[in-house]
Amino acid sequence: MASPTKNFAEGAVMFGIGLALRLFTEDVDIPVFTLTKVGVVLMVIGGIEILYGVYRTVSSRSDKASS
């Protein structure tokens, strides 16, 4: 299983890419999908990944403290 730091880093990268797509691709026209919507989806997934990394960090610290 991946470490919490890796989850946090992957989430931050995904969020950053999604934010860049959201901010800078409004004028790009692709017939199948809109890049701004893809950016929003990546931002949501990245945010969830960041929250999961934070959750795993907090839960691993509480497990060590209770031992």
C-alpha cells in the first residue's frame, strides 16, 4: 500500500494539473469533451486524494500513540 505522503503528493499534483486545465483551456475546443470540465474532475479527485493522505497520516499517528 502507498504511504500517506505519496497519496498527498499525488493528490497535490492532480489538483495542480486540474487547476491549470480549468484556468487556461477555456478557448480550446475538443469535440468529445471540454477540458475545463476535465480540470474540475481532476481537481475533485486530487482533493479526495489529499484528504485521504491526511486521514491516513492522522490515523497512523493515533495508532502509534495508542500502542
